Amino acid sequence: MRTAYPYAVTGFEPSPQNRVVEQGAPGASWQLPGTGDGGSTGHTLRMVYSTNDQSGFSTAVSATNMGSHKVALYTAAVNADGSRTLARTGNTATYSSGELYLTITRDENWQPADGCLGTTEEYKDKVGHVVLKRTYNKIKSGGSYVLEMLSTYYVYDDMGQLAFVLPPASKGDNTTVISVSNLAAYVYQYRYDERGRLMQKKLPAKGWEYMVYNKLDQVVATQDSVQRMKAPQEWTVSKYDAMGRVILTGIYQHPGSVAGADNRAGVQALVNAVTTLWESRVSTGDGYTSAAWPATLSATLQVNYYDDYDIPGRLYSSTGYSTRTTGLLTASKVNVLGTTDMLWTVNYYDEEGRPARSFSQHYQGGGTALNKYNYDMVTTTYNFNDQPMSVARAHYRRNTAGTAGVLSLTSTDTYSYDHMGRKIRSYNQLKHEALTAQAKVALNRFYYNGIGQVIQKGLHSLTPYTAYLQSVYYRYNERGWLTSINNSTLSDDGGYTNSAGNAAFGMEIAYQGTSTGRPQYNGNISTVKWKQGRTDLSLPLPGQQSYDYDYDRLNRLTAAVSTSSAAKDGFYNEALTYDQMGNITALGRNEKVSGVKTQIDTLSYSYNGNRLTRVDDASAYNGLAGFTDGVQVANEYTYDGNANMRKDLNKGITSINYNMLNLPESITVNGNTVTYTYDASGRKLKKVFTAGSNITTTEYIGGIQYTNGAIDFIQNEEGRARLSGTVYKYEYDLKDHLGNTRTTVTWDAADATQLTPKILQQNDYYAFGLSIKSLEPNVPSPKNQYLYNGKELQDETGLYDYGARLYDPAVGRWTTIDPKSEKYPSLSPYNYVNNNPIRSIDPNGAEIVDANGKPITYTVNKDGSLAWSPNATSGAMTIGNALAKSGAIGDLDAFRDSKVKVSLVYSTANGGDELGHTDNYFISGTDQVAKATVTVFGGSVDEMQQNVEAGKTYAGDKGHLQTVALQLGDKDAVIAGAAGHERIHGTDPQNQKDISSNNKKGTNKDVEAAPNANEKKILERAVMKDVVKKIPCL
């Protein structure tokens, strides 16, 4: 979109502090006063700086009501057993006026008439601790609107350690003591040992979790409340090698322990008594000694091997691959939970330390079929920019006798890139068993505009790859927000939004520029219009559909008003209300039943804390659409000690059993059973649905999906290739802005050119993901089940499998709590995307991840060192430890808290002039990054160190700091600086936009300014610490 204001202006206060008071953005609507010729429309981010006072809270909705700046004063006394006691003197104590720093942030929808609505207040004490975060909302009470104040308090003990977090529902502003039940239901609680290590924590609705450490402050054992209720009690343990890498995880059973007893201190004493803290390599058993605690395990979950291939029972030869593998993960074996089976993976690398070939056992056929001939072999080649050029996968299954592998499928992906390193084509070629390979297919073709946004994508083409089955066009506004996918009329407008005459799906998205909804300037979506294509080319196009959305001042969706044949006719309306934690309290939903607008759901929700206990439907509708009110009893939903839902009687689910990863192991629903098999890393291997004598088995092998022992389809980046006889036919998913599958297409069998689309399936959704039945035509089997957010719908239960937990679109809630709920304490851990499903999807990232996409976690020990989770990669630990030693733990936290999945790699390769490099993987059709790989080149750091030792110095401010750090022997400072530089590239949305907006990656001054500044800041801090250490004591 063209604009006269393609820039963002920042306003600073006129003081030496130079604090930001107003932040604009590109576009006329987001300019600061006096900017350009257009003036301000008042839709900027604004910051106000002040201090706390004693002003009370008024519920009056008024432009002059600026909220309350009174802050309750809580303390946390440390008891002899390490527990903390929450206290507030007289239940009325407050911070004295002026004792806390206050920052008020007003969002882009805020106007002076709003008063305190649309603002966020953050209070900090004099040492920088956040004491309180406060927001305001407008709710209806007794027929009129009033304000509610939502406060989240952070309470610290005498050592400055976080002891309690009090979310809004805990009523921290009240002048009454917080009840024991409220503490258990809502409050985050933390306890530390005498060395300042986190030893116990309790999340809302969940039992206490325990941690045990060795003398190196490494976490060696953890226990949740479910493990504690077993007899003997179980602990999940981790063992390390001399380099601090996790080499083994397993289950330890504490001898003589009884269910429910607190044995943490006893287990800690056992660990303290052991003098050997790590294991060494041997040639027998699992390949490691058993010298560190515990000597024996009841089950081994995972074993990792590093540095070489001297592995017991070595599966494959490493001939032809690099032997320079020090620091690299060379092999691992992972337990299939509930069995003694282990699945091996062996990794081989090229001379640059890049994965070149891997062999991975799979579990097709179950444990009885498991042997060395059930495996996948993946071979990868790279270009000079370390981008994959080809990925060839050979999928083998054992023969009947189990004496040899039979090649079942060969899948080869190849990629081409433009001069900027952007992917322009992905090709795929499949070969079934020993048959001749099928023709190579171009899965996609990307076209970019001048600022790096995808503006067109072609889907499915045969040689010479010039015409495509579908072309999808993308357009954006001046903020970079997606405004159209084709268009909502599916008309050819000459390329303005669409020039594909055969488009099968189109959508238009409006924010502030809506003609029917309420304008939204902060990124909330005001209006969505869409149209589906013809399922039969002889039929007219279906009608256009649209939604206008409304939100409360916490950006939670409150209304979705639909238009079908007439303006706002409301056939598919939804309306919602919430409590202070974001738990849905009421939901109304319409459907078009036999051509008549019908309210199918009038739901009211009941809770015990954040736990849903009951849902009642007051509507008269009793059909198949919407929520099913199966029973009317007091506790329709029950939970275990880890806050996992055990029953949903409305769905007929009478039992859900979970494994140690809090993933469903078995579900009993309406008398039928669904059983799941996972490995210890959380990877789903198999699902078995038993309904009487009918058994359906689904097996998952890295994108290859089997049904009842035969390959059903193989997934690719644009959909899947489904096996029909001995030929694979490609199916393509057309998705909306959230990644929801809206239309699935293939080609008409009568067209030999494969350019005439045939629509297989169409899907439309209510806001929280429930299918709109009347808009979906009948679908012949087999149906595509990867729908909302691209996740797999479990037909047996109506739940979506997101990998880490299950989601119920009928009620808009998760069945288990958010494993990252500590990052969002003001929200219910069961709520879905802060109740804004039109703008957001459940983040698959927001953490540092390992090679399998699993989050890597760490805790900061009292001495400033880090204790890492068992799956931490050597690269993440090397980079993270360097950041911690250099005083840049904030950068490591930023990697962890990013909205992007970040993989940290420490490579022994030499990156030439680069100390680090970031690969951003953009979401198709947007400028948003889905994941990033940050690499620090250890070879380059080593070369720089050698040069400095030889007397060389490096020029420039940054080069001078690097030289001084290395002269002082601080190699970690240089690693940390490089990581901090790449952190901006890998996690900062604006920098990522800038990168994709410039034609020379890494050479534009504006693109490198912020990363260079951050790198310099880290180096300065580290060098100063080094210099201070060198000053002799007087």
C-alpha cells in the first residue's frame, strides 16, 4: 500500500533522561502531532511517567477517571523450612506516595475521553523489581457500565527473590486477607533453598513441583504432584557429562516412600552425599558410567551421545562424513513411553558442522515390528549460504521376516533462492516403493515486492513450471498488516488484489479502514470478508460472508456479527463475556438451521478458580451443531493434580489418563476408547480408536501418516500428497491469515496439464475454531483433518491436538494449563490466545527450542550461573552461559520470551567476516517470522582470539572492545556480543521487517544499527567487569 507517511516517528521527553513519550508508526493514522502535512489522528502509543500516590479507585466511567495509583504493600517472610508467608500489615498497608516509579502506556486506540481505559500501568521499586501491573476494563453491572480494576502484584522476599504473584482474581487490592482457597486457585508461589535455588513452585490449580540440585547447581531431579502420589514416589532425573551436557534422563523411584509425603529434603540429602557429579563414557550398557546419583533407574527415558561415534551397538557407519564432531550431538535414543522400546537417531555432519545425513528409527507396526530395518534416512545438501538445496528422505520398513529393510517411499525436496537468499521455489518428487519416480512437482513459487513481502504464491506446477494450479495474491497496509488474500469477491481486478480467474478462496481484512465495524488502530481486526470457490464449476459462486468484530478494553473478543445475504443478518453471530482472569463466563452462538437463524448455544460457565466445572446451555436447540449439553450435574469436568482435565461428561468423556508429559495416554468417550503412544520427547507415534470390534490405527512418522498399516499421505509445506493405489496425488491447503485451512484443492483428473482446480473440502469457523456446519459442503472420504490453525482435529472427541495439549473449540478453552503460564500470570492458564482468536494463534514458539521444537528452559542460580533443562543443546548452553557470564541474561531471557521459536547454534565453523548469522523463516504471505535459527561461529571467534594473541588489534568501537575482551582472556564476552547482535535480528519484529525490506541482507546501516548497539552494550558491560576484576584490592 502506498502512503505519504512511510516512516515511524518517536517522540522523546525534553529532559536529559530522553525517555520515549510517544511512538508513531508508518501511515497517516499513526503519525505524531505536527508530523508531515497530515497532523495527528491521536492513534500513537503514548507513555506517561509518574510515581505512585494514594488516589483511590472509582468505578465511574469518565474521561477524568485516570484510575487508582494506590499500591498495596505485601511482604514475604522466609520461614525455617524455606516456605514463604504472604503478609500485608493490617491488610491495609500501601507503599508511601512517590516510593515507586510508574509508567503508564496508552495503546493506539486510546483517546482522551477514555480516561484510564486502554492503559497499562507498571510500578517498579527502586531496585527495578516490577511490583504491580494494572489494567482497566468497562463491564456492565446492573444495566449500566462501570469500571473494573485488574491488578497483578509481584511480591519478593528479603533476598529479592520472587515469592508470590497475585493475579487479578486473587483480589490483591482488597483490604481483606487473601484466603487459602484463593492462594491455591490463583496465586503463583515460589520457594528457594539456602543457596538461592528455586526448590519448590506452585502454579494455580496445580500441585507443588519440587527441584533437587547437585553441588554444581545443576537440576538433577524434579517431581510433580502426580509423581508424589505414587508409591514408591517417582522423580524425573537428569545426568550430565563433564561438559555440563545432559546425557541421560530417566525415572528414579525413591525407596520406602509413601504416597503424598514430602521427601524433597531427603532426596536432596542423598544428592549432597555423592561426590561424583557427572558420568563418563564406557563401552557397555547405555555407554555411560553410573557413578553420579542415582546409581540405578527404574526407567531410562533418553540417552544422548556427543563428540564421536564410539557408541554401544553402533547402528551405521560414519564413512564419508566429518569426524570433526566435538560438541555436536552424534546420536540419541528415546524411550517409547509405556514400553521398554528405544528409538535410535544417529546424526552425521559435513565439514562445516551442518547435519548432512541422519538415520532415525520409527515405530511403524509397534514394538513387535521394531528393529534396525524400520528407519528413515535423510540426506541434506547446502549452498554457500548454508541454506538447504536438497533434502532426500528414504523411508524403510522391515520385511516380513525382519531380516532386511524394504524401501516404501522416497521423497526428495529441492529449493531455489533469489539473489537475496529468499526462497522462490520448493520442488517435491515422490517414488512409491520400487516403482519409477513420479514427475517432479513445483509445490510453490514465491513473488516478492520491493520491501520483501510475499505478494503472490503459485501452487502446483509441472515442467516447465510456468503455470500454476492456483495463484494466491497477498496485499498489506502501511503497517505491514495483511489486508487481503486474493479478494472477497474472487473477481479478477487486474492484479490489484487478484488476477486469478480460478481462485478457490479469497479474504479481505480491515483494521482501522472498516466501513461496517468499529475502527481498530492497535492491530485488532475489525472486519473480515471472505468467499469460497465453486465445488462444481457448473454452479455459481457461493455468496460472500463477513464478520464485524468488537472487543473490550483488554482486547478480548466480545462480539462477532455476521453478514450473509443482508447486512448484519446475524446467522452466525457470537457474543462472549469474561471474568477477571479471562475465563469465558457466557457464550451465545447462532447457526443457520434449515435456512432459519437459530441460537444454537446460550452457554453459562461455572468455575472453581480457573478450573471449568460445569457448562449449561439454555438454548432450545438440540441438533448436532454447536456445544452438546450432555449432562446437568455439579461437576461435569474434573482434574488431576497437574491440572489436567480428567472428565468432560458433556462430550461423554468419562476418563482421560495422562503420561508423565501430561499428554493424553487414553480417553474413554461414549464407551469407546482412544489410546495414544508417545516417545519421551513428546512426539506422538500412534493413535488407536476402538469402537466395539472396529479398530482404526493411525501412525505418525515425521509427516508420513499411516492408516491401518498402510501409507495414507505424506505432508509437505503446502498440504499433503495422498496415496491412491501406487500414485501420490497432491492436495493443497488454502489458508487464511491465521493459518486455518479454508479450502483444500487438487486438480481435475480430466486435465492432463493439472491446471484445472478441483475443490475437495471447504471449512469455515466461528471465532474460537468451531466449524460452521451450514457453510461446509459434504466431503467425501478421506477428509482433511488438519484444519483450525492447521492442527489435527480428533474426530473421536471433537478436540484439536496442538502437540503440547488439547483444545476444545466448542467452549474456547484448553484441557490442560499453559506450560508457559508463568509468563502470563494475569491470564487464566486455560484461556485461548488471551481471548483474541481473530488476531492471534496459539504460539508454537515463545521459547528457545531444541532440534525437535521442544522448549529449552533454564534457571539462574544464586551465583549467576545457569541450570539447564535436560533437553538443552550444547549450542544453547554455550551461548546462554556466555550471555550470563557477560551480564547479559536479559538477552537470553529475550530469546526465551520471544514470540518466535528460536534455535541457538554454536558452530565450530568459521563464518568469515561474520561472528554470527540469523536465518529467519517467514510465515507464508506475511512479514512475520515463525521461527529463527541464530548461529554463533565459534571458528570465527577462535580465529579472532588467535589474531589478538599474535598482536593484532581490531578497529572501530566494537572491534576495540572485542580486542580488549580477548586480551583479558574473556572469549565469552565476544560470543555474548555476537549472540546479542543476532538476538535483534532473530526476535525484534521491526528489525525483521527491515531485513525483508532491504535488498542487501546485513549491509543496510539501519538494519544493523540496533544489533550493533546491543552488541556494543554487552561488550562494554563485560569488559568493565573484566577490568574491575583486574584491579588489585588495597
